[in-house]
Amino acid sequence: MSEPRKDAIPESDVPTPGGGDSVQALHGPLMHAMNDPAMSFTGEEDDDGPGTGTPGHADSVQAMHDVFMREHAEPRDGFEPVPFWVAVVCGGLLMWGGFYIGTNSRDFRRDVYDRSDLSVPEARPADIKEPDPQTVTDLMKIGAQVYGSRCVSCHGPEGKGGQGVPPLAGSEWVAGAEAGVARQTRIVLYGVQGEITVNGLKFNANMPAWGTLRDYELASVLTYIRNSWSNSMDADDGKPGVPTAAVTAARSKEGLKRSPLTEAELKAIPIDQSDAAPPAKK
Amino acid sequence: MDRGMVIFLGALLTFSSSWLGLVLFPFWQLENEKPFPDADRVSDQPLIASGSASLDDPYPQPLGGQALAGKRIYQANGCMYCHSQQVRSEKFGNWWENGVMYTGADIKRGWGLRRTVPRDYLYDNPTMLGTMRTGPDLSAVGPRYSEQWQHAHLFNPRAINAWSIMPSFAFLYRRVKVSGVRLEGNQYPKLGREWTVDPGYRWRPTDAEWDQVIREQGDAIRSTFASSPAGAGLKNLDDESTKKQLLDFWLTTPEEGFQIIPSSDATALVAYMLRLNKTEVPLPEAKE
Amino acid sequence: MLPLAAITPQQREEAARERRAIDASCRVPVLYFCVSAVFWLLIGSALAFIASVKLHSPYFLTGSPELTFGRVRMAHLQAVGLGWSALSLMAASIWLMCRLSRVELIYPRLVVFGGTLWNIGMILDVVGILRGDGLSIEWLDAPRYVPPFFIAGLGIVSAWTVATFRRRREPHVYVSQWYILAAMFWLPWLYTVAVTMIVWLPAVGVVQPVVNWWFGHNYLGLWMTPVALASAYYLIPKIIGRPVHSYYLSIIGFWSLALFYSWAGMHHLIGGPVPAWLVTASTVGSMMMFIPVIAVAINHHMTMLGSFHRLKYSPALRFTVFGSITYTAVSFQGSIEALRDFSEVAHFTHYTVAHAHLGAYGFFTMIMFGLMYYMIPRLTGREWASSGLIRLHFWCSAIGITIYFVALSIGGWWQGRMLNNPNTGFDRIITYLLPYLALRSVAGVLMTVGHLAFATLLTANLLGWGQRRLGGPTYFAEPTRNIPPIAPPREA
């Protein structure tokens, strides 16, 4: 960058540090030095209002000039010291920053994406108890919540389905000729693909797998669907048709199988197949 | 600091630091990501969720054809500003239930089977990770919904979820007169009568209007209703309780003589969304 | 200490004459940039209103592809982010640089040409996006034929600002000049790199969002923030007639901003498919922003100390101080927001939107308004036509942004909490958000009313309806006479 031009007009009033320690002691004289005379000249205050200029005077160069004289000089720097606490805060922040980078950068690897100061236990400790709904009423309560957050956007609040999505209310797969617990658990665990016939109508919508939900949640939502709207599959409150154990058992059977089932594969599962060992085992 | 050079050099150095650190270094780190090869894949696991790719193909595959055209529509209409395309890990975030802390809402919501990693975005251009979740994440929306559902939802999201605030994309569809037979197929949304009035607006007739409709074409409506699964077994179609069912039926059956046809843009957009499945192949680096 | 006598009345008169010549030399380009900026502000406000209403009333203006939410959202960001912000801060940079360097602007037509290129780019940008050419890259949505216009226009304005600086007659380089110089150097680099790596020669996969957030955050941090700070550093001491509190704090503030702000941005990718260290680096960068913010806050506050009564009279000062205080608040909030535990909730929600608007509007836009209230009468030779309209503008903007921020922060925070719990369905989240989104529209209407008031004032001023600059400036209220003599209330 070039040096400022040497023909600069007046060596201006660059203030120098020093003088008193108080803000006022420094500022007082400085401000006088900075202000244009028009500013500190008290007798001129009458000009400060409309309509004081004489007619014709308004267009004159002098009038404009006065206006510019009204302005303060360009701003200058003061030279107060930096408070000590600011230095302390800066130092503290820098130390924290170094520590944080040191502990959270995972050696700058390109294939590690998560924080390392994770306070969440990797595995859920044994002493954390999951809800264990036993009765149809309890299952329905949890199931309504799960249905409302996962299923409702396709199957609708009334279980009527729509736009390629089969209905659940009155469906033969839920509460009719095709209704089997083993089939139902697999539908929610692995999803459905391809065409499927429900109540005589053909539907073709892929249903996603919900295997990421916990077993009791899947059991609950199935119980909810089996007993809502016009469906009522579980008359005995104490004996739910789809207990949590049934989902657990179905999940453990297929192991890692993940691809959704087709209608043919579903029909290949016997309606009365039971995955769960008698409840006594659990 | 009265010298311009000091300011210039300082600005250059500070900015270079971030340019090197936040742009060039990640660029060098990530530019040589490769598709996932067959050899590394565990063979005894059938991993492909839907039929979009075969087991022999490396993952991911670049988009092509309709899906690629659909991505442009997705871009042009700013879908990215409400829908992200990234699934966060099982350890991400937290929520409490009965005093117990859980994490990993994205996966629990069914948005994907695993977290997404850089390799999933190898052919994404631009990479629309998203900035906002006014709507759900779409990284793996492909297998979640059918083609027909997507069309109906695009046409008017409130037809499927009454609470939805997604804009209607009815402008991607045309209402045409049916000449001869109706077009059938997954790409033709089976939209009821309400969609054919003022595209995008849900329309219900007033009582007076509905009475007039019944006066004019009541017999035809009743006879189709009686022959449909919903109307089967209902005997007296004139009493008050069935009147409401009749209206619902009439509203949800397609308008006589007209049909909603998707434009090529709508077809492409749906093709893109059906193709979105960023979590279909488990990658080694995505393991927690 | 310099004795009073060192400056003669002749020298003061000389200085006033010089200021007048400088203002005359940049009158045309600076007014051109101001008018363009306000034009884009009005367009941006209209687009914002449409987008905001659509979020709670999805049937509003449906049926035409041009006005679908996604496109309007992109066009809004471009209109206010690249139209209003860039043009207003270019106006500020040119004028402040001329005044502080004490040189007249030479070849003002060249700068007007640069601004015209930028305006052509903006028209193509907004129209192109609405017609369906938008790229869906946040902050870089401009269709691919637009960036050359921006780069050329920006190049001219940057080069001319630097050229003005090199011709300076004032030996002392004031803190405002540091910020302006640095910003004019940073943005062309930033923009060219971002456009090249995302649009022209796209980098692989997730490198794009990394570059995208680097650009998006630095556009605010290294372009809008420095010039707004430069403006505040100029106006506050200028209007109240006191020196800036501490030169040392100015230095700390400037260099720490340059170093740390440029490292922020990646925290927007928290949980995303990027290496963990990137997010960590940006979190630290954001937290370090406490240093420049504290430095600037002390500097501005201590300069203002004892002059707060001036806020009653001076519009320029009131807007500027509002912006300065918001800067401190929004930066503290931003630093905290970058922390992982906080970000895990706030990310992907309206909370971030509230924060972004507090920064871009409550801080940047308010300071630009303040500068324009000060600068434009000096360029046109007219006072503002109505102090009532200025008052209306201030209160509409101030109350508007407050409602906006409070509503979306509360709504966004709980939105984040609900999103983190998979058992909360989307229906519940959307239903919960609706009243907050409606409040946002109310806030938007208020701000737009303010902008209309400002546009009216500007039009009146340019058409010569205002009072000539003979007496005092247009104040909110007539100053009382018992003001400390040391700082008379003469400045608008």
C-alpha cells in the first residue's frame, strides 16, 4: 500500500496517549479539539431551527458551507487501556478452545463423524427398565402413541388407508381371513413390497420396515391396530394376541433378514404359526 | 495500524488459515472417496432393501434419466429448504421418557437404517444436506412411499395429512378431459372430485349445493355407490346417516369425464424421490 | 495533549469545505447504491411476507410455480442477502472510505457501472429463481448465469474502495477503514471460491455443503459484520463528538474477528456426514468470537457512556446503537448456539432462523438504516421530510424484529425438543408451531411497514420535498436546551 500523499492538508489533531487516567480527563480537551467551532460556539444556537435563513440565502454556497461546518470532525481514537478482566476472559477462552480441539477432533480423521465426549452409554444398561405392557389396555395406550407418530401419515387416523395404501380398519389381514400374528409381526418388522390384495382390492405401496422400534412398541402398535375402529381381535384384556414376546421371538427367528416381504411370502407363513414360546418362558 | 500493507497481510493470513483449514483440507481428505466395492461386502446378508439396485453394482450409483431430471425439479422448487437429506447417528440428540435418556431420533423415526456418511453423497450434485426440518428427512424416502402416494401427496399434501403445511404442487399436474377410457397406472393419482376444482384447494359443497347435486345426478351417484365396496349392503340411500357417507364417496371418486395427469416434471420428481435411498447399503464406516 | 489553539478556525473551515467536496464527489454512486438497496429491501420484504404466510396458511397463493414456497424462500434470501445487504454496505463502504481517507471519489461513473452490474445480476437472480432456475444451495441459489455479474460488479467496487484508500490524504487509518478494507478483500475471494467449488467445478459430495457453510457463515461474518461495525465505529463517535474509547480494544476486536469468525460455520453441519473435527473446529471458532464481541461491546458502550440521552433526538444514533447492542446479544447467542449440546436441539429448527434474522436485521440492517439517515441528507442537501415517519420506521422495525426473534426462538426451541423425540409425530410439531409462524407474519408486516416509511422518506428526499439543510437536522424531538455544552446535539 502506498504512503499517504504528502500534500495532505493540515496536520490534523491526532491525539496522543497520556494525560490523566480518567476517561473525562482524556476526553475533555480532546473533544474541544475535535469539534468545529460552530459546535462549541454557544451564541450560534439560534441557527438551529427552520426558517432562520434569509430568502435567497438558501441557494448560496455559503449556506451549504454552514451546514458542513455544523458537523463534528471525523472520529478519532481514544487510548484507554484494556481492562484486566478482558485479558483473563480471552486467556480462559483460548485455553478452553485448545482443550476442546484436543479432545473432540478424533485425530482429524476423515471417517469419524461423532463427538467423543459422548455421555450416552453405548449399550443401554441393564437397570434401565423398558415399559413392559402386559394387558391389552396397556398395550393399546402405548400403541396409540406409536400409531400416531409413525403410521398415521399413510394409514390415516381412522385406519382407512388411501392412495395405494391399504386400509387397516376392517382389513382381512388385521382382523379377518388373512390375520395371523406371525404375519403381522413380520409386516411391521420387515415391511411389505409389491402388490397386495386387501378386501378384494389391489394395493401397491411399499411399506417401510419398522424394525428399529423396540419390541414392546411393535407389539403395542399391533395390538392397537387389531383392536381399534371396527377391529376387535383381543377380547380378553389379560391375554393380548400379540404380546411383546411374540415380536421378540419373530425378530430372533429371521435374524438379519431385512428385505420386505411380498404377498406370496406373507401367505407362505401359516396363519396359526406361533413364534412365541408359552409366556411362562419369558 | 496506519499502514495499508499491515491490514492487507493480516487479512490475507487470517483468511488463508480458514481457507486452508475449512476448505482445502476437507477437500483433500474427502475427494478420494470411492464407491463401496463388492469384495468388501459380507455376502450372506441380503442387503438391498428394494429392487432399485442389484447386489453386483457398486454403491452408490449416479442418478440418471428421470431421477436426474427429478432432482432438478427438486432443486428448482427449493424442496431442500424444508427437507433435509441426512440421517444422524444413533447417538445423536437426546430425549427423555420416564426419566431415561434416549438418543438417535432420526433412525427411530424410520428415516433411515443407519447414519449417512460422506460416501452416500458421492454423486450428489449439489449435495442438498438441508438446513431445516419443517418436514421430515428424505434421505431414504424411496422405499417409504409408493409412486401413487407420492403423486397424490404432491398434488395436495392435505389430502393425506390434514395438518400438513407443505405447499401443493398441483401446478405440476393437468386436469384433462377423458376421451375414451381413463388412464390407469401407478403414476395417475386416483384423486377425488375435490381436487378437480381450483387445483390445490380442498373443496366441499355447501348443503344447498350438495342437495342440488343430488337432485341432478342423484340416481347415478347412488347406483355407483351401491356397487362399490363401501356402499355394499347399505339399503336405504336416502336417510340422513348415509347421506354423509354418500357425500364422502362422491367427493373421493374421480370426476366424471376428467382426469388428473402428471406433467413430465411431476413424473420426474416422483422418480427422484422413489430413487432416494441413501441408507440401503450398510457401509463399514457408518458403524457406531 | 494537543492544545486547542493548534487548530485554527481556518483549518476547521478548510476541513468542512473538504468534507463537502468529498460528499459531492460520491453523491451519485452512493445515492444510486442506496436507492437500489432500498428497492431490493422492499422486494425482499414482499417475498418474505409471502413465504411466511405460506408456512401457516399453505393455501395462500398456491397454484403458480413462481410463488411456491421454496422458490420464494430462495428469492427472498437473495433479495435481502445479496440485494439489500450488499448494495447498502457498498454504499456505506464507498462513502466512509472517501470521508475517512479524506479524498474525493474519482471516476464515480465506474462505481455506478459496478453497481449496475450487480443490479443486473440481482434482477436475473430473483427472476431466474422465481422462474425455476434456482440451485437450492443456501446463499448461492443464484442461477448459474448470475455469478459473473456479481463477481464483475464486486470486483469493480472492491478495487475502487481499495484505490480510494491508496489515494488517502489522512495519515491515520481509522478502525472503520480496517474493517472496510478487509471486507472488500475477503468477499471476492470467498465468493469466487464458493461458486467455483459448488457451481462451476463441483467438488465431490459432502465437500460442497462444507464449502457452502463456509461461504454462508462468512458472508455474514466477513462481509456484512465488518462493514456494519465500521459504520458503528464511525457514527457513534462522530455524532456524539467523542473519541472511540480504546484504540487497543479496536485492534483486539478487529484481529480476533478476522481470525475466529472465518473459522465458524461448520457447526451448522452438526451430526451430519462430515468428519467430526470440522464441527469441533467451528465450535471453537464460534466460542472464540466472545473475544472480538466483548472488545467491540466495551468500546462502543464506553464511547456512548454519558451520551445515551442523545438517543432521544438523533435517528441515526438510535438505529446505530440499537444495532450495536443487538450485535453483542446476537454474537453471544451465536457462540453458545455453536456448542454441541445446544446445537443438537436448535439445529434444523426455526431457532436458527430467529438467530439469523436477529443478526442480519437487528444488527446489520438497523445499522445500515442509521448510516443512511446520517449520510443521505449530506449527499442530497435535504433534511428528512418527516420526523414522524422516522419514528414510525424505528418502532416498526424494532418491535417487528423483537416479536420475530422471541416468537421463533421459543417455537424453534420446542420444535427442536420435539424433533429429538421420535414418539412425537410430525402432526403435533406442525400444530404446535402454527401460532409462532403466524406471529412471524405479524412481525414481518411490522417490519415491512417500517421499510415503506423509509422508502417514502427516501423518495421525498430525492424529489426535493424535504426541508433544505439550513437549520438543524430532523430529530425525533426537539432537543432540550440544557444539554451538556461539551456535546451539543447538532448531529442527525
